Amino acid sequence: MIRACAWGFALLALFLLLGYLVRDSAWPLDLAVSDVTAGIWQTTAGNVVWVVSDVLGPVQPIVWFLVLAIAAFWLRRDAYVFNVLLRCMVLLAACRSVSLFKGVYERVRPRDYVDFSYPSGHVVSMASVAFTGIVLCGWLVPRLLRKAIALGGTLVVISAACRVLLDVHWFTDVLGGTLGVTGAGLLVAAALHLIPLKERRVST
């Protein structure tokens, strides 16, 4: 737990520092990536990217929060599962709240678009679902933990790539979103005693 908290504080501090450093400008890396992806959002391929981005966005934590709530109600007689599901609901909501920092930094987007830029709300959403899913899997289905990590990481990368390809976020926006969620997730999970992961003990 101490190691998780240390990493959590470090990543959250890095997220906050990055937001402060890029709030008024774009880094050379941001500009370089933006130059490479310029105009893609206006092409046929861009239309496909829009669809993928819409799916892997803010709708995800809403859907999965409801799924967790329904599952908790359905399995409420199983105290172990019920407790894990409730704590994971809190974890998911806490991770998603990282998007509130948009109003703190008020960073301008690469092109005209609604809302502020840092951190990417889509990436925060997907990273929140991925982090919570990994923790949940570790408690309830530990044999699938590695697959959950691979799947979650892949979906976060896809979501981040979509936002950059659509030219609605800088590279540092999607990086910051990932750092912020991971840092906050580690701290909240530790506070909720979801870390370290534990397997269910089956009484004999």
C-alpha cells in the first residue's frame, strides 16, 4: 500500500505540474504531433475516428457506473462481492473527477472546439473505466487480471489517439489525463483498501 500511495502522489503531482507548464502554450512535441495529424478530422477516416472516439468517451463511466450499481443490487446478499462493487463505484467516480481540472487550467484546444483542453475528458473517462475494471478484476476474477490490464491499456491508447487525430487535444492533454487518473486511482484505491489486491477466501 505504501508503494501504491507513493506512486499515486508522484503521478498526481506530475499531472498537476504538467497542467501548469502547458496551460498557456503548446510544447514543441504538441506542435509536432499536431502538424502530423492536421486535417485528418476532415477526411473519411476522420469520420470513423469520430465514431470510435464517441464510443470510447464520457459515456463509458456512466454506463459502467450503472452496471456496477445494478450488479451490486443484484448480488447484495453476497457481502464480499457487494462490498467490492460499492468501493469500485466510488473509485470510478473519483477517477472521473480528474476532468474537473479543465476549469483550473483553462487550456485552449488545438482548434476551435467546445470546453477547455487539459486534461482530455475522453481519455480521463476511458482511463477511469480501465483502472476500475482492472482493480475489480483483480478482486473478483484474478486469473483474468493480465488480460484486463492489456485490454484496458489498449482502449486508453485508442481513445487518446482518436482525440489527437481529431485535433481536439494536444498530446500533453491525453498524457496528462492518463497520469491524473492513474495517480488519483492509486491513492483512492489505497484509501478504500482495494490495494493491495486480495483473492476471495473460500471457506471449507
